[in-house]
Amino acid sequence: MSDRFDVRSVRAHFDFPELGRLVLNNAASTQPPRELPALYASLAGAYENVHRGQSSAARETTALFEDSYDTIAQFIGAPGRDCLALYRNTTEAINAVMYSLLTEFRDGDNVVTTMMEHNSNYVPWHAMCRRILPRLGRRVDYRLARFDPRTGELDLDHLASLIDARTKLVCCTGASNFLGVKTPLAAVRALADASGYPQPTGERRSYLLADGAQLVPGSYVDVRALDVDYLAFSFHKMLAPFGVGVLYGKEHLLASALPFLYGGDMIAEGRVFHDRVEYGSLPWKYAAGTPNILGTIVSAQALRLLLDLALTPDQPVYFGTGKPVDGVTVQAAMDRVSAWNRRLTGRALEGLGAIGGITIYGPRDAARRTSLVAFNLAGRDPFGVAEALNLVGVEARAGCHCATLAHHALELTPAASCRLSFYLYNTEEEIDLALDALSAIAAGPA
């Protein structure tokens, strides 16, 4: 295995380079390697439901489905599949935490989140505090921690001032999809641990939920080392097709909490009576109805393929196999992905800084951020900038990126920015082409 990241060999697994696409909107969704749609097609031969049939096809599909949970758990360093619940996306996973904990909130409790959040890690808590719990006669508050408008970094002192003995849950992004900054989760964990909140489990601390949608795709994440109580992320931001998101939760929390959805596969076989219903064991307790079976299998294989692309792109080792995924391999692969993304981001930051009238949001040091850069061009509508880039073949994105609170905090009018975001298959030449296009737009008529 070479120590050099072979981006050319990586790109050979994708269709978009041959189509002439310059894909720089990867923070929204990444491109799928051609092996994954092919895998979908190959699964048709044993197409069957899981946990319900006695046929050979049902058994084969069930085995692939359950093995997928094991791969996902191994990739993030979880103790096992019982720590996982799969949903459609990160948003639904976060909602699952909200609804599972809903009845545990006591009058006078609070939830602490931040002004940096994706709407999906703010709006559910706003809805819970302002719309849902008031109908149940319960008063629960939400509190928002500030960030430094210059650096984009979370104001830990302000966060600490908001956490108290009535803080049941602290929710924060692992990495901002607008500011690019990574949250110091260890410091947030320490603050949450010190709250003294009496949980139903007997613990006296606040739970910590991390939105990992921008963190997991480009960083090595070990949930036990981070000691997060919950972590949510989506596969469509790390090579897989749309439709599968992950909620990791500490096993004792998932065991004690109420499910988010009811019926179907989450019920223990034959255990429905007129006076009681018994739920299935973990992780199936959180798998109501027929799950996204093929999507789950393909998503887990996307993780295996990601390891291969990062380490041995010309010789697959993990994709399509049952080979156990160990933490050393995952760390080696994700460190390589992170280093390449950091190189691309540094090049973009340097080039953008040389263009007159550009305002870059978040830290200027690529080592302190994920692989995205949001910016505005003085006197130009960000949507118009993205459209102008598209006309010359550069796929960027403009808008609030669902980080609406942060855009309002910076008093941006409109509440929008233009964003370039990168992944392991992008090249330095593509970054230069995007920078050249942006320089031409900046030099042209407004």
C-alpha cells in the first residue's frame, strides 16, 4: 500500500469526470462510485424482506442486512449493532432522539444548542419546546450558544453559562456546514458532564447529541473516544445513494428510551396482546415496519468501498466482503481522506483570499475546518454567483445551507452565501478552475 493518496485511481471509480462535471457541492451530497448502483442491481436475485421469511432468499437478504449494521458499528467504533438505529437521514435520526426523550423532560428543564447548527439540530428542539410540550402542560426552554463572528468558533464560555442543573441535553454540530469549523466535542462533553442533571438512568449529567453529518464523512470518528451519547449522520454525504441515516446511541440509553416509530419489525415475534405489547431486542426495537433493506446493505458497502478508495483504490480489500473492519484501518483511511480534503481546502482558501471583494466565513486555517468554504462577493447576490459558476461548469451552491441562525447572526442580507465543498475525488486542478471562474466573475460587470 502506497503512502501517496492516488486521486486519479479514485476518480476512475466514478462517472462524473467522464461527463465533464466539476462537482464542488459535496457538503450537500457526494457522488456514488459506479460499484454501488451495480450492487443495487446485483441484489435483485435474492430480493426478499428481512426477519419474516423462511426462504433461502429471505435468509440471505437478512444476513446481508444484519451484517450491514455490524459494518456501520465497526466503522464508527461502536461496541456493536445494538447501539444503532437506522433512519432516512440525519434529520430523522435527530428527530428520533427528540421523540424518544420527549416524555422524560420535566417542567423547568432546558435543552442547550448553538447558533451554528443546521436547522435539523435546532428546529426539532424549538418545536418540542414551543409547540409540542406546551400542549402537554410542560414548560421546557431551549438556549442558544453564540459563536465568534470572526473565526466562526463556538463560544465555549457562553455555552458553559447556559448549561445548568436543569439541562437534560446538549446538542451541537460536530462540524459546521457553513462556517466549516469543527466543534471541540471533548470540551462540550466536559461541560455536559458537569451539569449534575439527574437522568432517569441514575446518571447526573446532561446527555450530548452530536450532529455528525459534516464530521463523519471526512474525519476519523470513534464514538467511544468522543463519549457522545448520540451521534447522527447520513450516508449520502459519504458516497452512498440517498435514503439511509444513522443514529448511534449508547446502548443503555436506547434500551431504556421509547421508540420513535411503532409497528412491524420493532415488535417481538408473537408478543402482541390485548393488554400489552412487547418490543423486539436492540437494534430492531427501533426498526418499525419494512426498513430500507437494499439501501442499508449498499450504504454499509459504501463504507467498505471508502476504505478501499482511500487505501488501495486499484485493489479492493473490504468492498463486497465480510472482512471485519478494524479501528486502525478506519483511522488510516480517514486520516488520508482528511489530509487530502485539507490540501484542497487550503488551496481554495488561498485562492479565494486573493480575489478582491471576497468575504470568507469561518477560520482561514484549513487544519481547523472541514472541506468546505462559504463566502460572499461584495455587491453580488450569492445566488447569482452560483448561477454564473454553473454557466461555466462549476457546480457550487448558494443559500443559507440550512444554517439559517448563523447567517442571521452575521446579519447577512440576503441570509445566504455561496459555498464550494470538496471530497476525496476532487483534484487541485478542479479547485484552480473554480477559482479562475470566480475571479472572472468578480472582475466582470455586477
